[in-house]
Amino acid sequence: MTIAIVEDEFITVQFLRRLVERMGHHVAFSSNNALEALEMLRKERVDLLFLDINLMGAQDGIWLARNLLAQTTPPKIIYITAYTDDMTLNEACSTQPANLLSKPFDERDVRIALGLVESMTKTLSIAPKSTQLPLGEKLWYDTQKSALFWEGVEVALSQKEFEVMSLLAQKHDLLISNEALMAALWRDKEVSLSTLRDLIYRLRKKVPTLQLDNISSMGYRLRTLTQL
């Protein structure tokens, strides 16, 4: 696997780097800053990210993870943290991490965490996939065509409606934060939360039966038929 390490403790970075390289993995880069890491991850694809929750700078690891969730194929994340309070863990879990390492950790902990990620990756790679994502009665999203169908007819979507539908379908049944959606849809352009809400409103108006949840004002989740 290609791995990146985002951690502001030099000793921890060196420990992880030496260990994962001994295990046969490649470390693409390390960073101690969430903003810097986001820029690097936009240029270089990695399979796994060791990510400290509390980082130097204005943004923390959870902020970085939420932005990465909007990518087509985001890296798996193993969080690193010295804080295990409920609030921190709940925020971290909302970003669908593969695992979490609680400081202090040792070589065995890292090997187990990596082994679980490798197992998940192998399972996903051999699992058969249907191109039709069921969203309700006579409503589905075709993942191969990247198109939404209602009663057998493709729904006409604007460019932004198409983009947000694609993002939600890729992460169906999982929460995508408002920040991650806005970062993916408008990239470097600064927009308000009301712009995203207006976009979601227009999508819901076109397809009233679309099960699109706004969860505690944190973000949105597209529910499939199996989760209704």
C-alpha cells in the first residue's frame, strides 16, 4: 500500500515510517499540518492515511478527513489520538475511519490496524458490484452511467445537481459533512452553507421520493432501499 502520515510528533512519524516500510509498504510523504496535507493529497493518491486528530495549525485531523470524504476514492484513514473522550470519538467516527490508534501504541497495535485495512481492501476488491443502486420504488442510480433514473426515465440534472448526486451515491448510507461537499463541489471558491442547501432543495424538488437526510445540520446522507 501507499501510505501518508499526518502527525506533528516527529518521533511518532519516524516510528510509523520505519515500521510500515519494514512491512513492505511505501510512505509517499509525511506532514504536520492539515492544510498542507490536503494540498499534497490532491496531487498524490495514497491508499492509507495515518492521521493525528490534534495537529499544528488552524485545522485538525477530523477537518482533513471530512474534506477527503468528498474524493471519488478517498484513502482509508487510521486515526492517531491521545484523546478518547466521547465527543472526539463521535466526531472521528462520523468520517468513517478504518481504525483508531490510541496513544501510546506499539508495533503490535499498528500491525493489527494495518492488517484489518488490508483485509477490508481485499474483500471490497472481490465483492461483486451491481451497477444499479436502489433508492426507492422505481428509483435508482446507475453507477456505471452516473445517472439517476425514476420510473425508467433518466432524470435531467444540472451540472451541480449531477455532481452532488454522484458524490452522495459514491458514499451512500454514510454521512458526508457540509464542509466536504462544499469543498468538492466548489473547490477553491468560497460559498455559504445556504448555497449547498439550495442545491439540495432543487434536487429534492425534482425527485420527491429521494431519501436524502440532513443529519443534525452536520451534512447529508443518501439512503438506499436496503436502509429505508
